[in-house]
Amino acid sequence: MLLGIDIGNTNIVIGIFNNNNLLEKWRIATDFKKTADEYSALIEWLLTKKDITIDAGIFSSVVPPLDKVFVSLFRENFGVEPLIVSYKLNLGINIKYKNPEEIGADRLVNAAAGVNLYGAPLIIIDFGTATTFCFIDKEKNYCGGLILPGITLMRNALHIGTAKLPEVEFIKPNWIIGDNTVAGLQAGLYYQNVGAINYIIKLLMENYDKNSKIILTGGFASLFRESIDYPTIYEPDLTLKGLNIIYHLNGSGKCL
């Protein structure tokens, strides 16, 4: 079976595939201080619970200090050489970007998955540590996108940068006006993002391709689905599916 891992700044998402079937998935907190042995023990424990044997691996990472940790994990614990996602692999898309090495691996994985699953043109919005927009045109060219501060970063900045504003749970508010400080923060965080998202989509549609499909993914995507003014596709497992797709495009094509 294929072990796919996406290493993000806040969370590490782990998926197990049998060919195109996502059998299991887990989300763990990213810890820069953990060693390969510590991550291995945790992942081995998760796999043991499901009696899973790994014979292939792939990972994407936007946390360079953890790259060697996970290469070691794959080699020493599973005896496999992992495929590491980069723009140099066959992704099923064309990279039209001035400095392709700067593109986050997670954005490449999402683009590969989106095009494979839904075709092009596409707008992909990923609600992670940063909120990212990626545009892929009808010729499957990855053209670029936008990078915004993510919800958690915005919330933390308000709390840390002020004397009295509390740290709040991010939820979809009941109404645009908050009648207390916590509700006001929640409404502000939510509707600031709703406004930005809808306006950015409008600009992309007007300036690039009005026929673009819009895919939402990432931890907070479900909270925004009903507030976007355009038809959207909700794909919570887009990144994991992309890892499986890229492995099959570049690997042996066999995950037993």
C-alpha cells in the first residue's frame, strides 16, 4: 500500500492508498523538534491499529527542516525510497511560473489533483496556514496565484498585537454584527475573508476564464462553502488524492 504524507506548517496529513482508494487518513500537529524516530513511532502506531503494510511512499513538504526526517522515516521504517514532490516531476500540468522552485509543494499537489479529477480551467482555494489561490488555465498551465494570511495567522495577530483582544475560536458567525468582543472578532475574521474570497474570484473570472471551476480544500474550507457567490466543489482530501495521482504518474504504478 502507498503511504502519502503532506507536511504543512501547522499540520501533517497522512493517507493510506490501495491503488486509487483512500483507505485511512490522519492529521497530526507539525512539530519541528520531533525526530524521525518519534514520528516513526506515532505513524507505526496508527498503522498497527489498522494492520497496514507499506510498500511505497510519497511526500510533499513546505517545511524543509523536516524533509530529511521523513526521508529517514520511509527508508528505515518501511524500507522504501519515497518520491518527493517537486516541480520537476510529471504532475500532469505545465508550469508557467518565473521561479517554479518557489511554488509550495502542496500547491503543486493540489493542482495535479484538480486537473486530474476535474479538468481545466481551475481556481483552487486552499484554506491552510496561508490561504492560497491557484489558477490553472484551459491548456493545463499552472499560471500562478495569490497567497493571503490564513485564518489562524489573522486571529493570532489580533490577539498578540493588541492589549485587550482575546484569542477566539474561529467559527462561522450567526450574524455580521457581533454584540460582544468575541462575536465581533469572529464576525470580522469571517466576513473579511468572505469579502476577499468573492472579490478575488470575481477578478480571476473577469481577467482569465469565466468558465473556471472552483475547488475548495483545506481545514477551514467547509465554513466558507455557503458564503461564496459562485458554484464550488468541496474536496477536503484534495492534497492526499494528489499525492496518489503523482505517485502513479511517476512511480511504479503498483500499490499493493
